[in-house]
Amino acid sequence: MTIKDIARLAGVSVSTVSRVLNNHPDVSEDAIKKVMAVVQKYNYIPNTSARNLGMSSSDNIGLVVRGISNPFYTKIITAIGDKIEKSGYTMVMQQITTDEDELRIAAMMEKDKRLQGLILLGGHLNHTKEQVASINVPFVCCTFSNVYGNLDNEQYSSVCIDDEENAFNAVKELYKKGHKKIAVLLSDVDDGTVSQVRYAGYRRALREFGISEDENLIIPIHSFNIADAYHEMGNWLKKGIDFSALFCISDNMAMGAMKALREAGKKVPDDVAVIAIDGIEASEYTNPVLSTFCQPMEQIGIKAVNVLVDIIDNEGTHKHLTLPTTLREGETLK
Amino acid sequence: MTIKDIARLAGVSVSTVSRVLNNHPDVSEDAIKKVMAVVQKYNYIPNTSARNLGMSSSDNIGLVVRGISNPFYTKIITAIGDKIEKSGYTMVMQQITTDEDELRIAAMMEKDKRLQGLILLGGHLNHTKEQVASINVPFVCCTFSNVYGNLDNEQYSSVCIDDEENAFNAVKELYKKGHKKIAVLLSDVDDGTVSQVRYAGYRRALREFGISEDENLIIPIHSFNIADAYHEMGNWLKKGIDFSALFCISDNMAMGAMKALREAGKKVPDDVAVIAIDGIEASEYTNPVLSTFCQPMEQIGIKAVNVLVDIIDNEGTHKHLTLPTTLREGETLK
């Protein structure tokens, strides 16, 4: 007899059985009665193979954060942690570098931490069915979706903004101010991350506005780090390529780029207009204040947990939510 | 028979028993043999009271982060999470607001998450023996110590910088540049937090340099938030009080203050010199770059875990580590 059998016989979810057995505070008296009736009737004891002890006891939800110390994630992690706790689960978080494979880490974590479900915060948009086969619990892609992969919508959930559309709109803001020589600062054009899809929005905007794409205006930094953005932007500026505006795929990268622009004697926004996507708190305090499309970070975190817990607790279906952004006018547009 | 008995009979630590029983990858073959010999000899099975199932299975270390989304904690949390994982434990994190009581949350968490140990990231420096009586596992104060409380050194560990001395040195840097009208931006002068002890360092510096303290130059914002620093600094500037330098007790607060100074038409550093303590990444990208004493964040996180795991695994003693800072010259001193 497993806790799955108990769940079936008691008419409650597996996670409810788990919480009853683990003496979790957030469980109804009714659920306790139902579960304990089955436990007593069938004289249930856990697997006594010592190596498997405790396998039935987890209320863990895993959070894999891709991108160590990325400030964009700070508020989302806070919201996710708070909501997981309020839902009666325990958040187990692991931060990985962008060089690591989030699915491999997630699969190890699922076993090691006996997860009930999983949230991937940041990751690749090109996961395949083969790659996710190692994940045996429901999972939510948070801040991205499977744009370039072949997953069925029923295989995973996602909560994010429309990255392509937001990149399009960012470039549109620059175009509306008269800019045509618009550089783009990104991680890579084809790395299967949010960088690629935001680059696609940049390209579509150029096309729609009748601007021919210029390879010299693409600045790949091969990471999402503020320090790399600063250094690569500085190197690129030394080439002396003519441009009047810069679209940065993230606030963090824009902050690095603005320091490089200042050191190169370029005034923002008089010499170069700057716009980005994300809306982190620090970029409200730059000089000048960064113009950017703000993601609803708290809502992204809360909804990711809601979707996942609904699947775990109520056998809910996978969902795909696209949330709206808001433009922070800032001071870097002209 | 409990896992404590097994540990005693097998001659290994309780956490090693826990890890063997939980099939944890990071455990030696030798430990597995010793533990399983005892388990088989005594025919050990876990407590079969279903309500207590799993009570012996935790390898959780709790992390209570006081100050939601405070960017100062980002790198420390990353280092702590990484080191806990490498030590064979699981990090369970909870973020709380500065209004909440970290010890109450920690005590609840200890029960609910069956913690083996606890790290408090940020908190009060005035905990009493009565207040910590509810904590039954070893704990480490990370980024603070019990300066104003009555705990015995053997009751807790701490890993932090010398906050009083660093505040003294920050004011000394301003004094060396000729400043005597030095304002201080802080949370509160007597809130029992790092704000109080850094204020003490500010006062000692004024005393040693023969500057009489002026109440008008104390700017309390009643929080550690960047937005509050910005608003309260703006309000204070409207009073028109004469000053030439500003010591901010944190980088984050300095970033808020610098925006208020700019909006009030005060140039940094020409009109007002600014210095802070912490050394977060974002303040390297302000315009001008913030001058600040940088905490060794990664080392603080790693050492906090090392001290705790040594106590859990090896019955190590509590330790109190004070780590050095480094001055980032920056551009806000003149």
C-alpha cells in the first residue's frame, strides 16, 4: 500500500495524505479523519526498507532559479516563496548558473528532495519532449514558455509576458521618437532563451518600420550579467559605429550599458536613447531613470504557484498565462 | 529506538543517520554500513504513529531572511544555498518583512520543517535568552551578532563584519576630505538592528574628530527600503538644513538618497559627498559610482553554513567570526 492507494481510498489528493501524515498545520479536520480511517483500517505502515524511509513524507515544491543573483528574479522569488508557504507546501530552492542544464538539475532535485511539483524560474524556450521525460512531477515555466520547443500544452504550464511583443513595443517607442539606427544589446540571437525571442521582436519591428537590419548594431554579450554588459558595450563603443538608440533585452544589462555609455562620453538620452524590458527596482534609481516595460513580478510568482498547486491538489489542468506589462516612461527616451 | 540511539550505537552523527535513511547521495559507504548494521540488528522501524511519520527524515536547514527583496542579501543567499546543498543538506528559505519577529517565524519553521539547524539572515542585535528559548536547534546569526542582547557566546554563532567600526571608518573617510557637517541616513537610532550599531559608529567618529552631534543631521526612514530612503531624503532636503556630506547605513538607502539629491538640484559629490556600507552590485552602476565599504558577501554566506554544519555533523562549538571589508573608492567622495 502506498500513499497513492490511501489517497484513492480516502477520496483525497496524494498531497493531502502527505500533509496529514506529516502533521502539517494547514489541513482540514475532515481530511485528517478520512485519511486516518484508511490508515487504521488497512493498518498502514510505511515502507520499512530503511533506505526508503521518508519517501512518502514530502510537501516540497522545487524552485530552480537559472541565473545566479539576477536581480530580476528577486521579487518573483519572494512572491513564490510566500505563496508556496501559504499553500501549505515547502519551497526548496536551487540557484544555477546559465551554463548549467536546468532540466538535469530539476530531475536530480525531484528525486533528492522528493518534490511534488516544480517551478523553473528562467530557462530554455526550446525544451523537447525527450528532454522533459526525466521530469515526473508537474512543472511550471515561470517567465518563459516553450516557444521554440515541441512540448504539448498539456505537458507543462507557463506564466510569462509576451516577450516578442514587448520587444517589438520597445523598439516601437524608439521609432516613435525618430530613431532608425537602433542597436540591440542581448545575450545571443540564437541561444534558445528569452534573448532569442526578444531579438525576434526587435527584428519584426525593424521590418514593420521599414528599417533594414544592420549586423553591426547587434551586440551579443553571451550572458545576462551586468558586468558583461558593461564591458562588452564598452568594447563595442570603441568601434565607433553610428547609432542613436539602444534596446537592451533586460534592465540589468541596460544599467551596465549606461555606465559604458557615460564613460565613453555619450549622454543618455541626448546622444543615445535607451529602453529595456523588466522593470527592476534598481533601474528606477539610475541617473537618468531607465525607461522600460515593467513585468508584473509579484503576479507572475503568485500565478505560477497557483497553477502548480491547483494541479497537485485538485488534479487541475496545465495552463498557459500571458500577463501584461506597463511602460515606465523614465528619462532615457528622447 | 530513535535515530539518536542509532547514531550513538553506530558511532556517527544524527544527521548522517538521517542521510543514510533518506538515501542521500552525499554519504560514505562506511557510514551506510555502520548505520544499516544497527538498523538490522535492532530491527528498527520508524514510529508507526501515522501522525509522526517522517519526523526522522529531515535534512533541512532553515534560512530566515529578514527584509523582503533586500538586494544586499541576494549574493549571500546564493552562497548559502550553494554551500548547504554541497554539505548534503536542503535549504528551506522563508523571507519575512522587517515588521515580523524573526525568532517566532524561526521557531514555527523549526517545527513545521523539522530543521536540523537555522541561519538568520538579518535580524535583531538585542535578542535575550528568554526569546531564543523557543529555538531548539543550533543557529547562526548571519550579518549581525548579539551586540545588545544577553546571549552567551556558546548559545549561538555569528558571522558578520564589525558594523560599528565600519561606520566609524566611513565617517572618517568623509572627515579626511574636510567634511564636518555630516548627515546620517538610517533606519532608526535605537531599533536594535544594524542601524543602531552603525549609528553608534557614526557618533563615536564625530566624538573622536571633535565634531558636536547635531540632531538635525539625523535622517531616520523607519525602514531599509530604497523607496523610503528616496522619499524621506526628499522631505528632509526641503528643510534646507546645511550639510556637505551624507553617510548612509546601506548602499540601497544611498541609491534612494542620491535620486532625491539629484531631484533637489544637489550635485554628488560637488555639493554633497556620499558614502555607505555594503557594496551591492547595483551601486557599482550608479551615476556617479557609489563610494562604499564592501562586505565579503560570498564568504559571509559560506562561513555561516560551515559553522552550522560543523555543529550539526561534528558536534562543533559555536563560533563568532568577524570578516574584513574593502573600500570601493567610487565617485561620490570629494
